[in-house]
Amino acid sequence: MLNNRTENKMIITVSLTDPSTKFIINNLYPLYLHDLSEIWGWKPNKYGVYEEDETSTLSEQNKVFDIWWSNPSVLFPYLIKVDHIPAGFALVGTPPYTPHGSDYYLHEYFVLRPYRGMDVAEKAAVEVFNQHSGTWELQTNPKETNKRAQAFWRKTINHYTEGSYYEEISETKNDGIKLIFRFANNASTSSLNP
């Protein structure tokens, strides 16, 4: 587990979850989908669950995520906490769960609204990147409705790599057109810890 105390005395931690703590990410996931619905224009299904199929409960929906705890050397489900309270998550995959031959892919990243605009998301993202050295890729929606996330990733990755990253808008294999960021890091890249 990694800690950082920010100027305003918040304690930010980023730690891997395991099967005994996965329920915390499962609790946050519907909030993440609700946030994304504003960007993508999604609506819940007839049961009030953000899924296109007949998934009728959040418990059913959560079973899909069991894969994140099935192979700890390939999939890395991180929980972000602020002052010991769950504040978000980062889901990192390695091959075969990476596109374009990258070593690491940030599948999902989410920080709850009360912690936005406070550097929590950037500090936590940096800490996640620092856990894995190699080539990285992350994707986000390129539409006008997603300007905040685009600006966040552009700023965060630019700071993290000192401007040494690649960005493009491109069609993806299974997920439509995305804004794609690619970069490489190494163990000496800055950390949250002083």
C-alpha cells in the first residue's frame, strides 16, 4: 500500500484489492457507470442497471468483474482511498488484456465527485503508473461531452512523462472511436512519496 499526504492534509492511498475486498470496487462501479452515462448517453435497462442486456441486479452485474481477481499476476484492481474512505479505483491489465501490444492498459479509472479538482485523481494515477514499468495505453471518449476527462489525462500524462507521450484519435477494435494515449515509464519516474 502506498501513502501520500497532500498539502491539505488528505491521506491518499492506492492499494491492490483481493477477493476479500473486491466488494468495495463492486460498490463503486454503478456510480462510475452513472457518471459515464452523461458522456456516452447511456440509459439503464428496464431493471435500473446500466447494462444493455437483461442483467437485473447489481449482484449479477458484479459477477462479470470476478475476472479482475482471478489472475493476480495479469490483472491489477487498485482501490483509491482518501482519508481511509473509498474514493475510486483503477483497473490495470497486462497481455492478453492490452491493445496495440502495450505492456499495461488502464481499462477503467474512476474518482468519486467529492474528490475531484483536489489533485487526488492525478496523484493516484501517478502512483498506479509507478507500480508498473513499461509501455502504457489508456483510452477515453473523444467527444465534446468528455472534455474534462480529456484535459485531465492530457495534463496528467504530460506532467508524468515530461511531455514524452503519444496521442491520437482512432477507431478501436471493439470500442468505437477513442482518444488514445500511449507512453512509457521506468522505475525512476516520480512517485507520490516525498
